[in-house]
Amino acid sequence: MSTRFTEPAKTSPSGFSAEAKKHLGQNFLHDTTVIAKIVQALDPKPGDVIVEIGPGQGALTFPLLRRHGELTAIEFDRDLHAPLQAAAREHGTLHLVQGDVLGVDFSALAAELAGTGGQIRLVGNLPYNLSSPILFHALDHAAAVRDMHFMLQKEVVERMAAGPGSKVYGRLSVMLQAYCTVTPLFIVPPGAFRPAPKVESAVVRLVPRPAAEVEVGDRRDFANVVRAAFGQRRKTLRNALHGVADSALMEAAGVRPDARAEQVEVAAFVRLANLLGGG
Ligand code: SAM
């Protein structure tokens, strides 16, 4: 068993864990220009309910508190809680939730913090090992989320925003773009973090489309079609979707059976999934 999980955290004079925990994706931001750009991109307005994922040692949390006065943050690392809560006091009101963000029901949290029908704004320098699960989790609660501003690996942001014909257009691009507008904002070099990650990072804005504008009928049918299509991205759709959708259905959806998934636009996947469900 790794001792990393059992050793008590060393604490710095500020009370924070001195060592970043790699298994929790802890790369702490220290570049004040980058931090200011994230706060500016989020641009909190009075009444906004802001929820930060992974506040860490407060790099984003404290500037946001100074600007907005109050926020909720979800942090998995128990060792960070007491020092974070103590240090936050001089900046504003921090509501700290201890736990795994993937277990947090954003719809219930939005109802609790913003009232029935209310929405939260998500922000975070995400643990990179959990980027995709966190994005998909947020999509499951899209109606409760007004927008998201996330720091991710640059390569992930490129995949999120890619269009048909791009080598990096894939399942993540189609799934996110069907439900959200995806806007890459700026690139962040490894030196902005301690410890520095091996890769470049980027900040991205996601804005869930209003429910009335989302054309996906059955979310599960849609997810299944997209997963199958990109599961074998080198194959034609006729082969990749064998047993899922036949050629006649593809043609009815305006999708060429001899095309490959990476050539098919998001709206065409939506039409195909909707026809599958008989919609
Ligand atoms: N926001 C801080 C910053 O920018 O310096 C920390 C960012 S660090 C990349 C990611 C943070 O997410 C860490 O504080 C880590 O402990 C936390 N984290 C990791 N897995 C988590 C999970 N499943 N749920 C909530 N927080 C998590």
C-alpha cells in the first residue's frame, strides 16, 4: 500500500499541507496574473451562486471571496479543510463541503443555495485525472448549472472544442457540444503551478444550452450512439454502428453510412439518436 495515503501531511507555517498530493491532482496555482484572468472571466455579479471544485490552498478561492464575498467549495482532501477555512475568514464567507465532487448532487445543491429553479456557477482548477468524469457529472445536472469555468489540460480543452474533420474531434466534443457552448479562453503554461505539471493547461467556458434548445431526445440513446461511433473511429459508421443503427436509419438522419465518426457533425448524431428512439 502506498504510504502517501497514510502519512500525516506535513504542514507549512500557514497551516497548509506542504506536499502536494499527486493522486489528488494537486497542482496549485500561484501565478497571480492567471488567477486574476480567471476571476475576470467568471466576472461574478451580485446574487450569483458560485461553487468552486477543488479549492486546494485557496489560490482562486480567496480572490473570489474578496470579489464576491461568499462562495461554496467542494474539497476532497480533508487535510486542507481546517487551514482553508481558517485562512478564508479574512477574505469572506466560505462554505466548505468535504467530499468527492462526483458524489455531489449539483441539482440539489443549486436548489439549496439558489432556491427552486435556481442555478449555480461552477469554477475550478480541476484535478486533471478526473476532468472527464467531472465534465460528464456536470452535464447530468446541466439544468442546475448556469456556466462553468474550468482549468484543464490544454489537450482536453482542444478535444472539447474540436469540430468535425479535426483529429481530436471525438466523444467528448460531441457530448459536450450537444448540451453546451464550449469556448476556450486562454492557455496557461506549466510554470503557473506548483508543482508544475508536465503539460500545458487552458481555461475553458462552458454554457449549458437552455433545455428547450437541446435537441437530444433520449440522453441514453444519444450517449450510446456517440460511444459506439467513436469506439471504433477508424471504421465506417456502417461497421462501427453495426447492431446499433442500420444504413437506412443513418440515411434518414442525413448521415452517410460510409463516413467515419470524426466527419459527422454534432447535429447529425443527435438526429440519428432521435430516430433510434423513434423520435
Ligand atoms: N484550486 C486550487 C488551485 O488552483 O491552486 C487547487 C487545484 S488542484 C489542480 C485540484 C484540487 O482538487 C485539489 O485541491 C484536490 O485536492 C481537489 N480534488 C481532487 N479530487 C477531488 C474530488 N474528487 N472532489 C473534490 N476535490 C478534489
